[in-house]
Amino acid sequence: MRLRFLGAAQEVTGSLLLVEVASGTIAVDCGMFQGRREESRQRNRQLPAEAIHADVAILTHSHIDHSGNLPTLVKSGFTGSIYATPATLDLCAYMLRDSARIQTGDAAYLNRKFQNDPDWIPIVPLYDETDVLQALERFVAIPYHHAFEPLPGVKATFLNSGHILGSAQLVLDISDNGHSRRLVVSGDLGRQGLPIIRDPEPPPLPVDYLVIESTYGNRLHGTVEQMHDDLERVVKDSVRRGGKLIVPAFAVGRTQEILYVLHGLFKAGRLPAIPIFIDSPLAINVTEVFRLHPECFDAETRSFLDEHGDVFSFQGVRYVRTPEESMEINRHAGPAIIISASGMAEAGRVLHHLRNHVGDERSTILIVGFMAQHTLGRRFVERRPRVKIWGLERDVRARVEVLNAFSAHADRGDLLKYVEACGAMRRVFLVHGEPDQQGPLRATLAERGVCVHVPERGDTIELE
């Protein structure tokens, strides 16, 4: 048995892992790489041949850095099935088509804007909606805890990872050349007590090999309760200064969590009345998917539903679908909250709002999730005085706030507890993390007697 680490190795996006056994090859995730624009275009367009020739694919969850290149994979010649949970399938039906639309729209906008620049190389989208539909035809929905056989001699099971709706850990029980081994791929792990979805569950013992994310391997988040206090403070400050509060937010998970917390704050009388614009057609569609999967909700959210009705619709919330409605937001006088995708501020409608308000000292840019290196969101986190939006440098005069308590990723403490719950293992592999986060986590695990490895992209590891 071999593992090939073809993405999210010493970096946080572009997840792609190959599991090679005697009966074939499984591609676990096929995510879009997000970073420097030209590097991203090249890496996303040129998928490794080993992945294209895999027999099957298994998707841990719908975030674009895990699912976003599945249409490219199919377009490039992949012919196998793609296994995912029912909620992940439903989310991808919207998210991948939205990805295609954004690529097409952004390419058209930039090609038109720079058409007279002799050095401009026209942008071609990775895929279109037809390619997405062809990929969706290959999806097979498998519920949590229902074992299936993606390849002869391989039993696979999805467990809840507590990260976003439908997110899963993957447990592979492999019989290969007379040996039986259990490989667990954590996917993205969530935190205990996050709003809306259930907490992550421990994998069954024994575990022989573990591939675990390490996004926050050297950081502790604020408490979940701190979410409410921090968001209350930022909203009140934004109202006091009379500006707009711009929130680049992932359409899946983060947008719904923010709405849930805002709903609770308004119900408790802790916030003044303020318009809330959800300016993301994808987030609107995703919210509908959330409503279709209450089986994924935790007890607290079900109780909130019973007491207050719809979690995601309340006074002051306006869902914005059309481009014309989006442009009207700019004409809104006075304070407002604008929640818009994409989460790392790399594409989509949020760029238009950032362009319009980044230079306004009354406004606030609120960062509520991880921002990968070289993304616009990361530049805000780093408090850059100037940023480039749509190819033009702009001064950052708006206030920037970063609330790590909203992170849907396990922090250092959560990761250490998870590894401990897996018992004695032969080897642990850290993926989906940057070196400054992986190094300290690796050192701590090694001190605890764990055989841990941090693979580089392209590494192939033989498992005994």
C-alpha cells in the first residue's frame, strides 16, 4: 500500500491524496489550489496523471479547496465514481456550478478590462457548467456509518468530522496482500461545540495510519462563547462609526454560523437593528441545503428551531440574488452588514464590495476564517497598507478585524486530543497546514512518542 501526497502538503489548499492498493487507486479529494494567481492557474489546470487515472474518488467535504477540481479531473479523463455523503453531494451540486460561473464571469471581466494591454494573456476558465454536470453524474451518495466497497478488498466508512454540513472523516479498512490495515483520513476536523452541526466523532480503534489536517497545529482559538461577544463588539463599533461591515465568508458553514450567532444576539436584545445583506447566490442556495439536512444539526440548533423557527431568516436579513440587487447595496445609506463570498476574498461579489469600501475609514473588513498564503484575505490579516483588487492597488483605510473564534477548524488542542483518541499508531501524516503550524505540532507529537511525518508535495510513502 502506498500514499501519494499530491496536494495540501505543507500548504492549506488543493487537497489531493492517492491511496494505492493491490486492487487499484483511490483519489481522496481533488481540491482547487488557491494562492498566487499564475501558480494557481497552472496547478489547477495541470492535474497529476496519477490522479486522472485513479479508479475511484472519495470526497471528504464540499469546500472548494477539497472539491473544486473534480470537474477538471473528469474533464481530463477520470472515469470512476465519486463517493460523498448526501449533504456533500447536495452542496456540490450548487458549489461546483457556482465555481464555474465565477470563473467564467471573472475571466470575461478581466479579459475585457485588459484587452488593450499588449502583455495581457487572456484567461480561460478551468471548466464550465457542462463540465460540472458531467462530474456530478459520477457522484454516489453514502450516508455516515454505512460501509461501502470502493475497490475490492477495501471497506470504506464515513464518520462525521464536525467541520461543515456533510463533512466526513474517511475510514479505510484495507486487505492487501494478506495484510489488514486501517487508514483514517481526517478530512477537515471541526471543533467541539460549534453552532449548528454535530461535534466530530472519534474513529474506531485500532488505527494503523492517520492522515490528519494541521491548519491550526500551533494555535488555540477563542472559546465558542467568545464568538458572540466578539461579533457584538464589532457590529456595535461599525454602527457607531456609520460604515459598512464587509464579511468575506465561505458560503458553506461560515455564512450560516454568522447568521445563527446574529440571530441569537438580536433575540437577546444585544444588537441594534441593522440591515444584513447575504450577497451570494451560492450562500442562499447552500442555506436551502442546510434546511434539507436537519439530521446533521446538533441538539442546541434543533432546540433553537423549535423555539424560534427558521435559524437563517429573521428581521433585517435580505438575501440578494441578482447582480442588480447587489449593486443596489452600494446605494444603501448608513450602516449595514454585507456577508459575501468568496471566503478568502479571491473571487466573486465580495471583491466588488471590498473595492467600494476598502478606502473608507468608517467601514470594517471582518475576517472570520483561515486565509491561505498569497490570497487577498491573507493580505488583510497581515494588515497590508495597500492591496490589489481587480488588478489595481488600493489603500486600506477601512478597519480590519480578525475573529479566530469563528474558525470551523480544530485548533492545536483539538488536534492533540484527536490523535490521542486514535491510540497507538504506526505512523501519522500531517497535511493541510503550513510549515509554521505543522512544525510545532510535529515536535509535540514526537515528544509523546508518535511516529509523525510531514510530507512534501509529490512524496510517495510505502506503508508496511
